[in-house]
Amino acid sequence: MTYEEKIEKLREIIAGSDNIVFFGGAGVSTESGIPDFRSEDGLYRQKYKYPPEFMLSHTCYATMPEEFFRYYKDKLLVTGIKPNKAHYKLAQWEKEGKLKAVITQNIDGLHQMA
């Protein structure tokens, strides 16, 4: 089956479905400028003294609040972001009654914004 045939088959499946559950992660929002964790510019490849899970932990907040807030401001307060085509397609499917749930660890709010 060619790529085009696979895409057409997927379109047919989606068109005939009203019970879609979308399972996605950081890759959905990278097109909108949100960094992921493992890519070249990802959060795990940054030059910080501690890994992201520590920098955002309660322990870091309680013992090194300056570092906690510096990291939060540098890496998590992204301004000017907008939903991308994937977010808008999911919103469309939700309005059409096809999409029943979005399962994600993303906390950027772009699904809701769309």
C-alpha cells in the first residue's frame, strides 16, 4: 500500500468514526514553538546544573526557590504561542462529535485554545 493509499484509508476511517480518542505528547506542540524534552533544543539537553524534573520539583522550590523560578521563567513561560493545524483539527473533530477525549501530558493549553 502506498503512502497516499494509507492516508486515504485513514481519512475513510476518521470520516466513519464518532468515537476517536487522541493520545499525543510534546510533538503535537513543537510546531507551535513549545520545546519538547529530547530533541536537539529539548529540555533534557539544556545547560542547567540539575535535570528538569528536579528543577520543577517541590524540593527545588523549597530549597532553591531562585533556581526554581529562574528555570520556570526561562523554560516554561513561553509567550506568543498559538495552536497549530493539529490542535485545530482536534478541535474540529470535537465540534463534529467525533473526538471523545484528548489524552496528553501537555500543559501548554493549546488544545483548549483551539
